[in-house]
Amino acid sequence: MSKIFKPFSLTTLGTRTAVVVGAAMLTTTIYASTQQPLASEVQAAKASRISLQQAINIAAKKSSGLLMSASFDHDDDKAQGGVYEMEFVTSSRNYEIKIDAMNGRVISTDVERLDSDDLVDYKALKQAKIDVKQAMKIAEKQSGGRVIEIEFKNDRDYSDHASYYEADILKGNSIIWLNVDANTGSVFNNKFKK
């Protein structure tokens, strides 16, 4: 090789190496950042001092109607350590109540009028044979974990299950997702969120 091509070859090799290493670092960073929110959610849910069931009982005293959903939000800015968000519905109102997951304090209560889509869901929930608390017990028994989120669904995503509850369950260092049929109580479509 001539003296002209030697520096060119080393520079080209160095550039290629830098590009490959940079791409690998970017891929690792992207993968780590997509895993981070779930790890944070698991850690915060494990550290919460109030269970979802306790939060539901506290929120029920501040609202009326049927419980439509209850969820844990680990990065809500209103409370360090996370909050539970409950949604209760009546034939005309929607109540959203936030409970501090560390001490059980009511953080906020919002009341809104029901829109037409919410009214359809309310009517389906009212006809369901299994309520949210029963669905939570079924999900926890099936999984051996602790429900941290549950929501009534009336979207007909599953042909055999017109109305169902979608539950997130904390088990060890994982979150399991499963569905409970709102009329039969059967469990279906279990998945790990990782």
C-alpha cells in the first residue's frame, strides 16, 4: 500500500468502528429507556403503603355510583410515591378521585357529566354479573399477585367476551396483564408486560 492509502484506510476503519459503536450505544440506550418506566412502576407499586382495595374503599366514601376503573399511577406529580385513580359512574355523572398511595389521603375529586359513550359503558357495567371487586379477587387468585390496575371494557375486542375487566397484576418484579369476563368470571388472554 502506498503512503497515501494507509492513512485513508485507518481513518475509514476508525470511522466505521465509531459508527458501529455509536449505533450499539444508541440501541442500548433506547432499550434501557423503554424498560425504565416499567421498572419504576414496579418499584413504586411495591413501595406503596396503601393497597388498591384500600384506595377503592376510601374513594367510595367520596363518590357515588359504580366503580368503572381503578389504577396506580407511579409518576403523578401530585404525590411522591404514586397515586391511585378511581373512576365511579352514575347515570349522569363521572367521579374521578385520586388517592395518595403512601398515606391514603384524598388528593383530588373531579365530577363531570357523562357523555354518550360513557353512558353506554355505564349501562353495560350495570348489567354485568361480576363487579370490579369480584374481578380483582378472581385476577389475584388466578395470578397469585396483587392487582394494581383494573378497568371495565365494553369494546367487543374479543368475540366471546363482549364486556370484561382488563387487569394489571404486580407479581414479583413483573406486571402480568389478564382479562376477566364481566359476566362469567372466566380469565382469558393472559400476558406478561415484562
